[in-house]
Amino acid sequence: MDISTNFMGCTVSSPIIAGSCGKTAELSNIKLFEDSGVGAVILKSLFEEQISREVSNNMRLMQNAGEMMEVYTYIAEHTKHDNVEKYLNLIRQAKESVKIPIIASINCVSSNEWLQFASSIQQAGADGLELNMFILPTNINTSSEDIEQIYEDIIQTTKRAVSIPLSIKISFYSAALSKLCQRLSWMGISNLSIFNRFIEHDIDIMEETTKPVNILSSPDELYHTIRWTAILSKLIRCPLTAGGGVHKPEDVIKLILSGANTVQVASVLYDKGADFIQQANAFLKQWMEEKGYNKLKDFRGRLAIDKNDKASTFYRVQYMKYIAGIE
């Protein structure tokens, strides 16, 4: 069975992509994932806000110490350089150590702070760049059109800065998600990835503080991903990577049936490690053999909206007959 596919301009041996997470920040894990049969690795994101925060912390220390502005500025630039250089070294080391595609990732919230690093990432040898873009619509003075324009501006600016394939990873926060994804796919990106996850918070009522929860994805998140994969895969003009809630080998097949070209995994790598990659590849090949499929394209998108005679179920968001008996 041939489970190879295309991912960001590269032919990969498996549709399973190791997504950006702490596991992909270590060269030893990257090697292990390759040995386990992963298609490609997306390195842990270089956070624009993380760099800015570390710069601010160092600057605050210097201010408290009463240092001169020249030293203050030097510390800021050194902090940025140190973070970026570590990241660039990881790209170089990974490219020297493995044969699978290595995709860099920038978690960006603006089109300014991180852009100067994009060309350095390309020069370090990355096979592609994923922009993990999250814009939480909390500002009442920002319209949906304003947010969509930010996405487009970032893509246009980045494409002028680098020539390597570009993937955009977005959230589901959009008043017109289908239209937005279609517009982004028209801009010459090589891949669209759905969906990035946001940190969630709970409240400790005894301490009266907030605390992060649900760091890893839940299997229940898969159903949301299936719906939008089935809808978007036939509307956009670039390959689609689906992820979110993938915890079983069967989930990989479900998303490919819905129209995904590749499936991104992260949380399951913490739960099951590289073994999951081997298990999922083996299960996929076995299932294909039982079904009589020779290549992924033989069944990719069979349950997407344009081929599924029950596609209307993906558009329904209210319960009807399914639980009518218990009402």
C-alpha cells in the first residue's frame, strides 16, 4: 500500500505530520519520529510574544539597576538574537540529521516583530514555514474585515520575504470561516492547516486565581475537525492539513476520508509517543488493503461535501431526530 502524499511541495512517505509542540523542539525526538515513519516534522514555534516578553523582562531588570540606555538596547537585541539563533541551530541540526522535511513555525500576532527572522529561517535550510496565526476577536473596535485583512497582509509580506513553501495555521474564530479560508488559499499559500488550539483557563475558587487547563487536546475535538475538513477541503485551492483531537489510528483515516491531504498530530505524541506514528501507519495500510485502495487519493475526500450524499449533516448544528426520543 502506498501511503505517500504531498506536503508543502514535498513528497512525504506518510500523511502523518508531527505538529509544532514541545516534542518537536528536541533533535532526539525528531530522529525518533523519522524512524517511526512520520511524513514531516513541524518544529516547535518561535513565539513572537515570547521574544518580546523576554526582551521586556531583561529591560525591566536593566531599568531597575539604573543602567544606561545603550546597555538597555544591547540587552534587548542580544535576547532576540539568542532565541533566534537557538532556533536556527535546531533547523540546521535537523536538516543534517534526518531526511524528512523540516518545517519551521512562527507563532505570530502581528506582521512586524517576527518578519525579520523569516529569511534567516529560510537560509538555515527549512523546507517550509508554518505561520501559526491567532487573533482572538476581543477588541470591540476591530471588525471581522480588519482581522481578515491582517491575515492577508501577513501572507503577502511573508511571501515577499521568503520563497520557501508557506503554510497557514488558523483558528475557527471567523464570522465567515469558509470564505476566509478560500480567500487565503487563493493567495498562493502551499497549505492550510486547521485548527490551532488556544490555552483554556479555569478558576480556582479557593485561591481566587486562574489556571491553565486542557493543555492537551481531547478526543471530542475530532468531531469539530471532521466537520470543517469535509466542508473546507473542496472549497480551497491548496492542500489541507487537519488536526485536533487525533488520538487513535482510526482518526487519521476519518480525516483523510473527509478530504485532508495530511493529518497533524501533537497531543497524542505526549500520550503514546512515537509508537502512535508506527501504529497509525500500519493501521492505515491494513485498512486500505481490506478496502481495496492502493493510494490515498483512491479514498481521499470520499465523505467531503461534494461527494457525500449525506453531506447536509455537516451543515446541521442543531439536534433534530438524533435525540428526539429523549426530549
